Amino acid sequence: MMKILIIEDEPKTAGILKDIIIQVQPNTEIMAILGSIQKSVDYLSDSRNLPDLIFMDIQLADGLSFEIFSMVQVKCPVIFCTAYDQYSLQAFKTNGIEYILKPIKEEEVKAAFTKFENLKQSIKLESEILNILKSALEHKKNFKTAILVRFKESYIPILISNIALFLVDTEIVYAYTFDNQKHAVFKPIMDIENETNSGQFFRINRQVLINRAAINEIQPYFNRKVVIKTKLKLNEQLIVSRLKVTEFMNWIENPKS
């Protein structure tokens, strides 16, 4: 169901617009009808309020609705509805995809919805193409198959597939192998992350880059974080930072080579 927000300070016009929208697009939910800049900013500042599309009057009781865009991030397309045509250029400089002159007619609202749907399909297609290109580039990238680590007074190569995780401790990166050996790697963890396959290794926080094969269990942790359980003998808990939890869980469920 499409969620629509109406920003219009004239109750009669707002009611007419609502009726036309429901008539033209029955599978919609009118989230709210707001009549001022301040009420709109307050509403859109709440992260729970995520409209798919906004119908917005330009001249509101407390000023021009363009002020809303400088006070809060508007994340969806906007269809402007106004009795004046001098604001058309400014409208399209914001999130505007269509500009309807009052009195509002059903055929114009219908045409605006058609334009909105066409834009959605175009964006979806572009996104799919970008994902395909990104995937193709990742497949072509030559990832490291081994890494040099310190062993006594020399260096030895260790296969990347034998490394369970990389961990930063007191500014030194250590590679932990599946057989619980620990080796110093004199290379920034960011460089290692760029040189390893992102389908196999994930950066769960600033200190840890973990191999998918090392993960035995994922448990809830405080403050919407999660903690990873492995068979390694570690002093540190492997905690996925809160901002990365969603990305990490998607990575777990959707492995890519």
C-alpha cells in the first residue's frame, strides 16, 4: 500500500485532493493532512513517518513550503499543488517531480501518479544495472590468496582461507588462524579488508574483520548489537557494532562469491 502525505492549509482543498487520490489510486493510505511548515517539519523529523509520496501546497499559512526542505530531510518525491505558476522552477530544484495548478483536476492527479510510477521503475532498473555491474567488477577483482605474517625472526605466507579473523590490538593487526595460532600482520586492517573477498570476510567493527567460516553462532547483545561466537580462544568478545547489524545479517543470509 502506498503511503501518501498531504501538506495543504485549506481544509476544503485538502479534502478534495484526498478524495481524488483515493479515487485515482485506491490502494493508498493517507498518513496525515498537515497545514503548516512547522507541523510538516515536526512530522517528517520523526523517523517512523516515511511517506512514499507527498502532495504539497506551496503557499502555506506560515510561509512557503520550500522552507521545509531546509529544515528537515525529505526522502521521497513531491508533487506540488498551487494556484500560482511562478514557483515551478524552484519546485523542481527540490524533490518535485510534478507541478499541478489549482483547481486540482482528477486527470492531472492521475497523470502525476503515472509519472511517479514510471520514475520508480526507471530508478529500480538503474539500481539493478548498478548491482550487476558491481557484482561483475567484484568477480573480476583479484583478491589475495595468501598474506605474509611474522614468525619468529622471519616472514611466512599463510593462506587467506586458513585465517579465521583479523583483529587490531594496541594498533597492531593480528591474524588468527582456525587452529588458534596468532600472527602479527604489519598492514592496516583497512588494506586487508580491501584485498580480501567481501563475500568471505566482513568488517564487524573497527577492530575485527571476520571470515564467514569462523562464525558458529550469533547472539543478541546490549543496545541492539549482536555478538559472534567462534571456536577460537579469544579474550575479546566479537561484537557487531549497532550500525552494522542489519548489513551483517544480510551478508550472512546472502553470501556472494
